Amino acid sequence: MEHFKHLPEPFRIRVIEPVARTTRAYREQAIVQAGLNPFLLDSRDVFIDLLTDSGTGAVTQDMQAAMLRGDEAYSGSRSYYALADTVKEIFGYAYTIPTHQGRGAEQIYIPVLIRKREREKGLDRSKMVVFSNYFFDTTQGHSQLNGAAVCNVHTQAAFDTGVKHDFKGNFDLDKLEQGIVQAGAQNVPYIVCTITCNSAGGQPVSLANLRAVYAVAQKYDIPVVMDSARFAENAYFIRQREAECRDWSIEKITYECYRHADILAMSAKKDAMVPMGGLLCFKDETVADVYQDCRTLCVAQEGFPTYGGLEGGAMERLAVGLRDGMREDWLAYRINQVEYLVNGLEAAGVVCQQPGGHAAFVDAGKLLPHIPPGQFPAQALACALYREAGIRAVEIGSLLLGRNPKTGGQLPCPAELLRLTVPRATYTQTHMDFIIEAFARVRERAADIKGLAFTYEPPVLRHFTARFREAV
Ligand SMILES: *Cc1c(COP(=O)(O)O)cnc(C)c1O
């Protein structure tokens, strides 16, 4: 079928979740009641929900069927071995701990790696720094809760929606090495490679960059953690864009990527397609001591290490989801769907970050130049989009970034983006066309959209529960 211009969805839909259509008057009332914050809307009031792709996608037949095989034994469950064997085959990692979701893994490995560095290298906690191409917000949160300063060493091009680059998720290798030298390697307990780079718009990291980061880490004897939520999308982009890998399978690329890290932490709610689940895995004997310490902490935080945060059926489902999520026709469809959405928005005059893996990122700063960053243009745009069409999207800009804890001033944000996150196999091309049309309508009246001011600003993680009024 390769000669067809447009290939349709590579699946049949067999289970239906009804959604209600609402009137503009109803939505107007709903968004005001939600304090002009889409996070506070009820799901039943949302027509197309693009808040996140985390745990919101469809599951496959084989995943559903696998649930029934669950062995719910408290220890040594058969389902645990099904999962651990799958991890070994896909990633080549010898030791596995299941967790309830990604942050379940983070709350275990982060304190363990810090204590190990303290014990073995004399880490000074007051000088502790950790590096990433870009920390996901919970990874940043757990690092900071454990006393580390976080440093994102992304490339200059990463957040510039005017610049196209194959691997906008890459580390700036010079900044990484300079940062390590400046901090003193003993004060760097870990480096996190986030694939794909969520914060820059689902942008991939190249295999060459992963190799180079690992070489730097080995030089300074620092463990590398692969933050793996979208490992399959990243492998797909590598196959498309990195000459060396053009003829490789997704499986081969994935295996090769993970040779260049020591620890795998995963939110399995993304590419592994489960509604809830996570993984914490260790490559080989060189990190067997970390595995041992993590198992101990796991008992207290998540559960006995052969189930961690998951029931037996959920471990079976995850084992299947890891494989189903790597299907190439499926990945091609998904990436093309996001690209279709971005191209449609651009054609309607809405500037976006170049298409990435899981979402379209609209440059709200460019669409609403009359709204200053301090009045949150992307949040104002989210409200306008909901009012227009019942679509829920999420602000990735100044509101999310927050204030400098020392000065209380708003942190300067590199871009004011609105993320339209596409759940897996949940919405069709007709939905994408509808979203594009909604944006075209919003854009016509862009000059009338007003900025926002807080009526309630929570002290931390403010974007989830803040309330607003229109600024005058
Ligand atoms: C989602 C995500 C996490 C956190 O995982 P949860 O399952 O939401 O707890 C961590 N890192 C990355 C890159 C993610 O995308």
C-alpha cells in the first residue's frame, strides 16, 4: 500500500468511549468556574482532551488479554519474570524493578545515587549539581527535594521555534563537560538523558549524542540514567534522521541506545502504552550495588521488589505494551499524525515548534504578541481554544516555569508554548482537522484575547491549581 498518498489508521477501533458536545454558553460558564485554568475542568466537559498523552491512549488487544495471565503472588510472581525477561531482551538490562509510574522510580533511584556518591566520592551536598538535556518536571522536583541543583544543558536551537534541526533534544556537550568540571565531578551524582526531550517539544536525541554523553560520563565516573518515557519515538526519529541507522530496526536502535547508559527509569504511561506503570532497571554488575539499595528502598516506597507498584496483571500488560509500542507502522502513523496537525496549524498561520513525537507545540507568544509573559499568553490561548471548541490543551511557558525561589520574581521563560498532546490511537484525522479549524477561528480574533492575572497563586506547582481573571 506504499503507493497511496495517505495511509489511514493502522488499526480497527473496537471499544467506544462516548463524549458529549457542549454549547459555547456552557463552555463559557465551565471555564469561568474552573478559574480560567483548564486543569480544573471536568473531563465530561471536554470534547477533545489534549492535556497529556500520559496514560490516556488506547491499549491493544494483546495488552488487554495479557492482564488475565496475571500471577498475583506477593513474591517471585511469574508475571514479574515475564516483565523482567522482556526488559532484558529489549534493552539488555539485567535487573528490573516495577514501579507504579515514572516518579515511583525517581523517588527510589535519586536518593540512592546521591548517598552512593557521598559514600564513595565524598560528594558535598551543598555543591551538588545534576545535569540533563532537560529535566522533566517530576525528575527536577525529586532532584531538588534531595538537595541537588539542576542544570539543563540543551542546545541553543532547542527552544527557538524559528530554527529547524534534526535533533533539537541533544545535549550541548561542551556545556555538559564544563558544568561537570566547574561543579567538581564528585559533586555530580548522576546525569539524566531524557528521550525524547519532552520540554523542547518531544524533540529527539541522536544516537551519536547519547554515545558522546556516555563517554563524558565515563571519563568522570558519573552514572547515566536514561529517562525513557518516549524511547520508541526517539528510536523512530533516529531511524529517519541518522544515516548510520537508516536500515536498522526500531529494536536494534533501542538496544544500541541503551548500551550508552547505566540505569533505565521509565514512565510506562507513554510509549509503553499502559494507563499506569513504570520501570527502574539496571544494566549489569557495575550497577548491581545500586540495584540492591534500590530494592531495599522499594519495599518501603512502592512494594516488594518483584511487584513494586504494580499488580501481576499490570506487569503482564506492560511486558506486551513495551513490544507493541515499538511497532514501526504504528510509530510511523503516530509521528505522521502529529506532523499533520502541525502542518495544518502552520498553514492556518499558527507558528509551531517543528513537529516532535507526541504533541504540537503552538508558539502562543507569537500568536498573541500583545500579551506579556507575566500575563501568560499560552494560558489565555488555552482558554480561548476551550471556549471555541471544547478542546483542552496545556500551557508550557511562564506559568509552568514559576518563580525564582530566592527572589520571588517570575523566571524568564525561553518560549510561551501551548502543548496539544496527542493520546495514542485515540483521536482520528477528523479530530485533527477539527482542531486546525478551531485554531483558524481563534486566530481571527487573536487581538481580542486578553491576558490573565492570578486570583489564587499556590506556592508550589502553581499551574495545576491556580485560578485567574482576565487582566485589565
Ligand atoms: C511522564 C514522565 C515522567 C514522570 O512519569 P509519571 O509516570 O508521570 O510519574 C518522567 N520523565 C519523563 C520524561 C516523562 O515523560
